[in-house]
Amino acid sequence: MSRSKNCLRDVVRKTVPLTLFVNVVSMAIAYGFYRMVFHVSLLPFWLATGMSILAVLGPCIIVLIDGGQSRLAALGLANLFMITAFYFFCGVVPFFFYFLFAPMPPYVHAGALALGIVTTGHWMIFTARDVNKALATSGFVRDAFEDMGSVLQYRLQNIAKLEAVLSPRSPSGKLHMCLVLLIAPLSLVIGRVLTPAFGAHGPILLSALILFPVSQWIAGIGIRQYIVMIHLAKRLERTQGKPVVVVGDGP
């Protein structure tokens, strides 16, 4: 059990620096564009700062509460903080902040925000349905969770097994990455077109167009990890009467 006791702490120690870096970039963009360029309030900057604090302190607090058990649900919750930070960077800062705070007609604010919320919500529901169907019709649960007597073990490498189960069933990653690959090569051309027409809006609008599909892909990852690492783990703990712990990829 020594490996499982250290697994959660090791994962958090490796991911927190990356999460902090992403959040610092989010804070810089929130201040640089929305305060310095658009001259709106500091609210985007303070929201990004709050996200940074939550994304760094949240996983550390979870490690302390877990008390060395390395529960799968605790790892899933810690991962959600990191995923939320990346979603904030790719979706909230360039897209939602832009259409919420940048100066533009009210109908553009409302239409773009509604479109972003509806499409993201639809994608999260679609992903949840897809994951639940895969769990119900495949042997993933049987193969991924090992009964060790006093605990059920889940290995980190089983995340790849879940992706293998899902990939033939869902176009999720393919759809969104195709959108990114379609837009990215045209970014220089789009940027030259947008900048004269939209001025300071050009760079951030271009970022919103490129990163919004990525943010939906990230939201889908968050849904998958929530269902498997938190919801499914808690359900197994209730039905089996033993904790579900996570171990490393070693033998």
C-alpha cells in the first residue's frame, strides 16, 4: 500500500506547478487585455486571481484531508481543479470574458454568451451520456478495479483504457481537434483580416475562435474524470463497502 499512499501526493506535486503557470498567464491576459486595452474594470483580473488561488490551494487541501489514503475520489477532485484551471484559460478568459466585458453592442454580448453556454452545456451532456453508455456496455469496470481484499485498486494507466473504450464510440476529441487544426493554419490570415476591421478586438477574438473548441474538449475530459474517478468510485465504495484507492502504473 505504500505506493497507493504516495500516489495522490505525487500527482498533485507534479501538476500544481503547471496549474500555477497556466493561471499566471490567465491573470496576465485578464489584466493586459481587459484592463489595459479595453479599459474595463479589474473584475476579470480578480476572477482570474481567485481561480489561481483555488486551483493551487484546492488540491493541496485535498491531499491533507485524504490523510495518505490516496482515494480515487480525492484524486478525481484534485484533477478537476487542474482541469478547471485549463478550461478557465482556454474558454473563460478568451471567450466568455471577451463577450462579457469587451465593449460591443448588447445583442452581441447576449448572443455570443448564450451560444457559448448552450454549446458547452450540450457537449458536457453528450460526453456524460457517452461515458455512461461505455461503462454500462463494456468490461471497463470489471477490468479496471482490482479487489485486493480490504480495498479496490485502480491504476493510473486505466485512464488510457477508458479512452480506448470511448474513442470508437465518440467523435469528441476528433471533432474539436479538427476544428482547431482547421482554424490554426488560417490564424495569420484571420489575424490580418480581423485586426484592421476590429482593432484591439482582433487578437482576443482570434484567440476566442481558436481556443473555444479546445475548451469544450477540456470540459469533456473533466466530465469523464468526474464520472469515473468520483461518481463511479463513490458508488463502488457504497456497494462494495471498501475504499477505492489509486496506485501508480508499476507492477
